[in-house]
Amino acid sequence: MGNSPAALNAYLAMSGALAEGDLKPADREAVYLAVSVGNGCQYCVSAHTVIAKKAGLLEEETLAVRRFESPDAKRAALLEFVRKVIAAKGFVADAEIEAVRTAGYSSGQIAEAVGYIGLATFSNLFNHVNDTELDFPAAKELES
């Protein structure tokens, strides 16, 4: 990304803006991690497993998140919403938005989750195009 100040600035600006939002760090990392799994980005799965742990998730929670699940009911609703947004390319029913809102997320936090879907996808695709070398400990393999 450093080869293009515009691309780097876009990533950093969006990342910085979203970090100032209302979504808790553990929820932000859960979304980023789940999206990275969905996009098959081993680099981001590994990196955001480490970062998610720093944000308070335990190892078993990171493994659950990678299956779009969580032992926390509120976060599980967020991850289900993220899964549906990705699967439907954003064309989700009002009931899907209402379900995540009923779980306890505000409209602003839902908007931030969609922002993290976009940010993670940008990062994932960038890593795929550039075959970014893994400089984090590899994430533990999921059991079948």
C-alpha cells in the first residue's frame, strides 16, 4: 500500500475514522476477523486473531468468530448480520437490520459494522493481489 499514498491514506483514514466510532474494539475485531475468513485472507485472519485477543477475545472466541459465531448472544447477532450482508452483497431485509438492532446495536454501530466489512474487504483483496507475506503467527486451523 505504501507504493500509493492515495491507497494508503484511504485505508488509514477509514480505519482511523471507524476506530473513533461506538462499536467496541472486540466487536470491531470480530467483524474484521469474520470478513477476512469469508474472503479467504489468511494474512488478515492471522493478524486479526492476534489483534482480537488484544481487544479481549479469548482463543476459543476467535475460533468461534471465524465460524461467524460467538458465545456472546449480542455479538452472535452482529456476526449473523455480517454473514448475511456478505452473502447478500448488502441486500438484506429490514428484518435483518432489526434483528441486530434488537440484539442491542445502535444504527450507528450497524453502519460502522458495514464500514468494517468494506475496510476488511479492501485489505483482504490488497493482500491477495500482493501475496502479502505472513509476518504474524499463523492462526490456528479450524477443526472440521
